[in-house]
Amino acid sequence: MKEVFMALIAGLIVGMLFKFLKLPLPAPPVFSAVVGVFGVYFGGVVLDWIMKFIHQ
């Protein structure tokens, strides 16, 4: 949980810095792109779980 909190803080700082410098945000501007990133991560997690289940 500490990693998630630190990542959120780092993201907030970077977002504020980019906005202060009037630069485009280094993140996808649409929600579907963010959901896609979560999908890629959870796909890997699910595959690891399936592989562990099969090899038991």
C-alpha cells in the first residue's frame, strides 16, 4: 500500500509541475486509455494466477 501512496504523491507532484510549466500532461487525456493500462496489468496478474493453478 505504501508503494501505491508514493506513486500517487509522485504523480500529483509531476502533474502540478507540468501544469506550472505550461507543458502538456505526460498522461493519456482519456479515461479509456487509463482503463487499458489497468487491463494490461491485471491481464498479467491473471495469467500468473492461472499458471500457478495449472502447475500445482
